[in-house]
Amino acid sequence: MLDALQDFATSFPTYLQWLGVTLVAAIPFVESYFGSVVGVLIGLPPAVAIGVAVIGNIVSMLVFVLTAHRVRTKVAAGKQSAPVESPRRAKLRRAFDRYGVAGVSIVGQTILPSQITSAAMVSFGANRNTVILWQIVSIVLWGLVFGVLATLGVSLTR
């Protein structure tokens, strides 16, 4: 998978490879952490690779959060009953109830993409702006950690 993502990003002209990394990082399950790795591996400066990966992930997450908020607002206005939760959604709700927005945002990316966890938290009734803030913190942290690790790994192989 990483090879395919690298191939995609390098298929752009050199001066636009940052855009390829931004698009890669917008994909759920790829996120800022693998996006920054792809950017470093294709030769972008680490700061650029991490920065554009974070931006791509944040934009994608915002689309999911704002859509979930809009849907929740419409459902609440229509007072429809909530559907039965899937086992995965129930597990996420339990984590949300236990650890709150900050905990699920930071640790949740080890289980599900930021796009899914953020939309779920908003659908549970969490404040949209609080979710966005903590998701941005999480996306930046994960992007930095993986970008730095990729940079160190690349420098060891040279």
C-alpha cells in the first residue's frame, strides 16, 4: 500500500508532489502519519512533508465533522429516534464516555481514522468546535511523530 501511495505522489510533477502528499493524507486510514511518511520517502523536506500531510488530513476531517454536525442537527430537529448502534460504534461510544473528546481524539487514531472518530463524537453530541480542536492537536502530533521517525529512518539508510 505504501508503495502505491508513493507512486501516486511521485506521479505529480516535482513542483506539485506536495499536492500528491496532501491528497494521500486526506484518505481515511492513511492520515497525517502515513502521509508524512510518504512525503519524506519521496524526498520532500520533512517540514513540508509533515505540513502538507497535516493539512490534507485536517481538511478531510473537517468535511466529515461538518457533515456529521449537519446531519445530527437535522435529525434532532426532526426528532427521529437513533438507529441501533453497531458493535464498533458502541465500543467507540464507551471510549468517548470514558475518555472524552481529548482522549478519543489522541488515542482513537490507533483504532479508527480521525475522520470516523470525529464524526462519531459529533454524532454522540460532542461540541463540534471542541472535536475539531482536539482532532487538529491529534493530527499534528501523529503527523510529527511519524514524520520525524521517517526522517530518522531515511537518514539511517543513507
